[in-house]
Amino acid sequence: MKKIILSTVICLFTVMSSFGQSGTTGQCTWSLSGSTLTISGSGFMGSYSELSNPVPWYYSRDMITTVVINSGVTTIGISAFEDCSALVSVTIPNSVIDIKSHAFQGCSKLTSATIPNSVKNIEYGAFQGCSSLTSVTILNADIGERAFKDCTGLTSVTIGNSTNSNTNIGERAFENCSALTSVAIGKSVTVIPSYTFSGCSSLTSVTIPNIRGIGASAFENCSSLTSVTIPNGVTRIESATFSGCSSLTSITIPNSVTRIGNSAFEKCNGLTSVNISNNVTSMDEAFTDCTGLTAINVDAAKYAI
């Protein structure tokens, strides 16, 4: 029995030693001092998987409170800091171009993450579940699917810039960010995809300056949303786009819109009247269960509900 216990201890010591307090990750090096993890070097970090290829600091991830990424690092690898449950702050230098999938997913205590203008890509689920993150500004980066999904502490978001360059947003990028009250969207954003802000129940207003398309359920169940202006150029309002926006009292639908999809404004009980251009040729049960709606005005004509 003693030999078995001793062998187990030796085995565990060997495993822990193999992960050490410093080493390499991709083209970079890492070192852990106390609760601070520092990434240094020139080039990309390694990419990992919690199940099959864990990060070298995997067994210390619960004690890491600060991550410092030094200038020269260009890529934050897949799952690099995933589930670092004690992580509070991270420094991202201007040399970083890519933040890979799941890089900070599940970092539930992360309150601050400044994303520099050098970053061009924030990939799938990169900050998903960072429930203590309160604000984020993303001027030049494309935002992947679910990148900030379930960031329930996020209160304000700035996306895109004032130029005519194209900033892409993936589906469900800010889904269920239930504390989000303010969204500023720059001219570089041209499409709001499906479910982008779905479930953002504290969002009160949004201005959309340069959009050509809004996806299905993009603002579904934004129950505090009171007003929205859809810019001229949008041709379709898709299915369930504003479904469940029960506080919505006014909506401007531009002349460019030709189709309003099924359940687009379902259960928008705060609406009392809607003005619609006669350019709209298809409107499939768009206002189902809008209990406060008494009239739909189509240019000069008025139709009672």
C-alpha cells in the first residue's frame, strides 16, 4: 500500500513539474510569478484545447489574477486563458492582431480588457461568459460569433468606426448581455446579423447609422427598447427581428423596406401606431399580439387593427 501511495505521489509530482512556472507557447514564452502570468516574445502564442491539449499553466489557472501580454506578441491563442476563473485584468498590447476562439471564455471575474486598434479579429466565443466585463470598445476588429455572448455585466458597447471600411459582426455576438443599456454603432458596420442583441433586456435605445441589413431575431426580447430608427437602405426586416420588444413605442420604417418578415414585431405591446411606406409588398403576420396597436398607416391610407 505504501509503495502504491508513493508511486502516486511521484506521478503527480512529475505531472505538475512538467507544467513548471515558465516555458514556451508557440513563438512566445510564458512565466508565472505569484498570481501574474506574463507572455513575452515576438509572434503568435500557441493554441490549445482544455480536453486534449491544455495550456501549460492549466493546473495554475485558478490562481491567475493578472495577465500581462508584452509588446511583440501578435496572436492570443485558442483557449489561451479559458476558465481562468480568478482573472481580473489583462493587458493587450498594440502588437496583437488576432484574439482567437475561446481565448478568455469563462473568465467570470474579468472586469477590464482594453482592445487596441491593432486587433483585426476577435474570434468565436473569445470573451463568452465574461460576466464581470462592464464595457468594451471595438473600433477596427471583426467580431466573431458569440464573441461576447452571456457577458451579463456588460453595460456599454462601441462597435466600428466612422470610416467606410467594413466591420463584420458574427451571429449572437452580444446575445444575452442582459445589463447592456448603450450601444454605439459606427458607420463601418453594415450588417447586424441574426440574434446579435437578442435577450439584451436592459437595452433602451439604439441608433443604426449605416446598415444595409438586420438579421432575424437581431433584437428579439430586448424588452426595455423604447425606440429604434432603421436607416434608409435597409430593404428587409426579417422574422422576429424585434419580437418581444414590449416597451417599443415608436419605430421608423424607411421607404427602402419592401418586406417585413413573420413575427417581426410580435408582442410589441407598447406600439400604438405604425407608419409604413407603400413600397412594402410583403408583411407576414408581422404585428401578431401587439395588443396596443390600433392602426397601421400605409402612406396616405390608414388601416384599423
